[in-house]
Amino acid sequence: MTEEQAFADFVRLRTAALYRYGYVLSGNHHDADDLVQDALIRLRGHWARVVRRDDPTGYVRTTMARLHVSAWRRRRREWLTSHVPDEAVPDPGLAQVDVAGDAERLWNALATLPPRQRAVLVLRFYERLTDQEIATTLGVSGATIRSQAKRGLDKLRAAEFSDLSEALR
């Protein structure tokens, strides 16, 4: 099997799962598409090395998490303005979520968290990564991971989502 064919097979088999992972990380379809596309482009450039290590999925997920963190770091910069907005801007992507029951409530609860806290909780509870793996993925210390997870869970408990935060233990 050629290198191109092996890469094409990987993309065909893993794209749907990677898209779901990107959606959980970013919270919307467009950003998930961008994360998957950018990560697969980077994977293609390093395919021979990554395949030798037998972990292309881990490489792509790590790349996606780092791209997501980089994107929200750029977006979180404060923009000074003399005009204060009178009302909040709704997120139309949340209305497109097609899930039921607790899953929908959980997603809505996660959407209220800051991006770093949401990323930590997704990596910890959805991907089941250890604190050290999350720290390596996001490029921060283990203490930062623990504090962000605690703050995120505290916010879920403080809001109307106390029953959901217990499910995340």
C-alpha cells in the first residue's frame, strides 16, 4: 500500500470521529470543519513519521486541541471601544444542536464556560485523558489543568446544572 493510499484510508475512516471531536471542542460546525481540515493538512506533512509511531489519531487530536486553544487565545484579546453593546449576541450554532435530554442540557452548560475550562472538561471527561496528557496537549502545567477543571465544575454546580456536574465526577 502506498503512502498516499494509507493516508487516504485513514482520512476516510477517521474523519467522522475527528469531526465529532472538533465539534465538542469548539462548539460549532464551522470551527469543527476548520479544526479537522487544518489538522489533517498538518498530518499529511508528517504522515511518514507519525505512522511509524502508530498513533496518527492521537497526533490529529493533539493538533486539533492545540489549534483550538490557539484560536481562542487570539479571539480573547480585548478590543477597546467607545461604544458599549446594549444586548448580548446570541450564538446561532447552539440552536442547531440536535440532541435530546441531558446531553443537550450538558452541552448548553458547557457552552456557558470559558473556552479553556470547556476544553479541559471535554478532554478530561469526553476523551478521558489524564491531567498530564491534557497539560501536554494544551501546552500548560498540570496545576493549570486542575484549577481550570475545578473552576469549570464549580460554575456548573453554581448554576442550574448541579445534577450534571455530579455526573461528571
